[in-house]
Amino acid sequence: MASTISVPEPDDFLPARRVWERYGVTQMTLWRWLHDDKMRFPQPVYFGRRRYFRLSDIESWERQRITDSGAGVPQ
């Protein structure tokens, strides 16, 4: 019986490089965000040795950051 390798769909997952490019940060900054409990940055999913981030988790984190900052909320 042949085994199959599951490959993430490009629209559902972002590789780590695309995440740090999205925010204009370095790989080290992304590592710090992942280890900073206050940031609550989404944790990656591993496919083999590669890290991917669920796009839905990233977008949810972005919305939460806006809500937490109070941006767009009338005073």
C-alpha cells in the first residue's frame, strides 16, 4: 500500500517566510512573537520540517489586535 503525503492548500496556509514578509519583520521577530505569551500569536502547523500558519488564525489574530487596541471604536 502506497502512502500519500498531505500538502497544505496554498490558500489555507502561509509558510513562515510569507508570514514574516506580511508583517515586514525578521525570522527572529517571528520566533519572539511565537514565544511571547502576551502576543498570543498563532502557533504554526508542521508539515514535515516546514512551518505553516493557518491563514484563518492569522486573520483572526489581526482582528483581535485591532479590537484590543481600541482602533475604530468611537470615543
